[in-house]
Amino acid sequence: MKGVRFISLLTGLVLLLSCQRDGLDLTLTVGPYGHETRKVMLLYEAGFNSLGSDISANIEALRDGYLPGNGRNDDIFLIFSHVTRRNRVYSTETSPVLMRMYQVHGEPRMDTLHVWPVGTSAANAAMVTEVLNLVKEEFPASGYGAVFSSHATGWLPEGYFSNPKSYEGTDRGTRSSNGTQPRQHTFGQEYYASGKEVEEIELHDFAAAIPYKLDYILFDACLMASVEVAWQLRDACHYLGAAPCEIPAAGFNYHTLTHHLLEPDVPDLQGACEDYFARYQFDSVYGAAITMVDCSRLDPLASVCRDLFSRYRDGIRNLDGENVQVYDRITGSKRYYAFFDLKDMLREAGASETDLAALQDALDQAIVYEAHTARFISIPLERCCGLAMYLPAYPDYRADSWHGTRFLDDRYKQNVAWNKATSLVE
């Protein structure tokens, strides 16, 4: 899996459930290079981890898809990639590289544009900035979009998803067992020190690292379609495509990815999301969930949620989390859920039909496209609005599988921008 290792199998048919907004208008950004007509797509792969072989296979699949030419006015397709030399072998360090892929007379070509020193991490905010600045300097264009591929765990602290005890101890306590304050909202994961240490990018740093507004960000990474992530990235991109659940290690459909994001005059992010869903729609093991968000329309959602969180605070505090739709699985030492459906949480908290309708109106404004199968691995997907959210643990910090923890509540209150906008955790 993109977020955690795949550990279980299911059989059975998965069913299509989807919605989309009509009249999508994705306008390419026009910056200092307003005379340019071409657009740039960057595939950013932080794969010095267990996904190394899958990411390498995806690069090969791209050769079979649409590729632009290499003329002055042709669109630009760039790949920044850092992968292991052999699958899950971290003792041999490698160099990240920036490459340009194009076609000449129908044959795929790839040029190496820049090579970083051996051992340089791609799971680093400074590297995100460096690469994006290099892209814009070398390839002025009318618009830029990026696909980020790696492990990810939404808004959770670095390493928390796979090993919460390293922060909470065994009693779901209030502070890290080693006294440190972990980073929040992680994307990207790369190993170093021969696999003994791991580096991830805190999402606040990730958002700040993007030096200019992107037309779109597509996450080929787990658990990134949460309202916390979308809100954090609202100024970094116009549109966001991500999954509220995990994503299988094979990820998106790389055979058709450039067909959607490069071949049309206007990038078709929704088409890329639809192709991802179609890839797993009838898969007997996985299933899929995917959401596309118009980040410019998140303010009404925050306004509605702030009002509803205030008026239904007692209901949120006392609801039975077992009755709320979840998106993540219990794996490893993580024995409780952290990603719940935003709308379903408020429904279970007692929100009236009128208030739920107002919430749905705000969701319809923000969510361009949403689709989910009937299950994702072991999780029934029955009441999905498309955006996940944290379920606070207060007031009694119940030690069951269906609530957060005192530690997560504290970190959420201090560090999550969505909480500052809506006061979910007081």
C-alpha cells in the first residue's frame, strides 16, 4: 500500500458509487511568462522506500502513453525520481534525478537534466522547493501541475500511523514517550542510515515549500483526501486529487495519466481520477475511493463546519464512533481509527436534516468529483462524502478503537490549520 503495508485480502464484487459537478472550468495559471502557451507536468517520486519497484514500473508504463514532442512550444513532461536500486534494499544509496520524457517520431525518449548527490532525500521540503523552482526557471509555461507519489498518512504525525506507541506509550497518553514533539501532516517517506531511520515531510512545510500556485496536485499516496489536507493546500493549488483511503502500491493508471494531464489543452484532472477508480472498480481485493476538490471553494465549507461544530459540540463529544464511516484500517500497532467521514460524523452527532443539507451544499461546491467502491479491502464504504476528518477523543478520552487520543487532540488543536478555521477541538 502507499500508506501502510498490504496485509489482508478480500473477495467479492465492488460496486460503483460516484458523483461529479458539472461545468468544470480549469483555467491555466498565467504568470510572468504570459506569452507562453505550453504547460508543464511534473511527476515527483519520493520512492527510496518499499514502493521503489512500483514507482520504477510506473515510469516504464509512461513510455506507452501520450508523450509531447521536444519542440520549443511543446508541452513539458518532467520526472523527478528517487528510488532504490533493488526493491527494499536501503544499504545502497542512490541519486535523485530530474528527467524530461518526450517522443521523437513516435518513439519515447528520456533526457537526464539534473542529478543530485548520492543519498539526497526527496522526502524533504527544501527539495520540493528546489525542484519546482528549477522547473519554472528552465521551462517557462502558462501553467504547472504536479503528481506526488510516495507513502503518506494524511495529517497524522510522522511515523504515527504505523507506530503510535512511539508517541503515546501504551496508555494513549498526552505526550511522546521519548519527550519529543513529532511533526504533523506527513507526505513522503524515504529511508536512510541503511533503512534504520525514516524522513517524511510535514504537510505545513510541504505546502509552504511550493513556491508558486499549481494548477493541480494529484497525490498518488494514501489518506490524503482529508479536509485537513485540502484546507492546508488551498493556497498551493487550484485543484486537488487524492484518496481518503489507502492507495494500492501500483497506484494510478500511468498508461493514461499523461493522456489526461498533458494531451488536452486544459489538464483533465478529473479524467485521471476516473481512470484510477476504473482500474480498481471491479478488483476483488482492493477497491478504491477518490476525490477531486476545487480548493477555491473551501471557504463556504469551513464556514458551515465552524457553525455546526459549535452547535453540535455535545453530540460530537458523545457520539459512538463505531457508527461513523471510517476510511483507514487498523494495522500493526495502530489499534484505532483516525480518518472518519466528515458528513457522517455530523449526522451521527445529531445534525438536523436542514443542517445536513446546508453541509451537503457546501460539499457540492468544493467537491468536483467523488467515487468509491462498496468496500476498500476490509472497510465497507457505505456513507462517504469524499472527505475524511479526525474524530476528537474528548471529553473522557475513551480507550476504544473508535476515537482519537488526548495526545492527538492536543496536537490537532495546536498545529492543524483546519482546526484554527473551525474550532473542532477547543
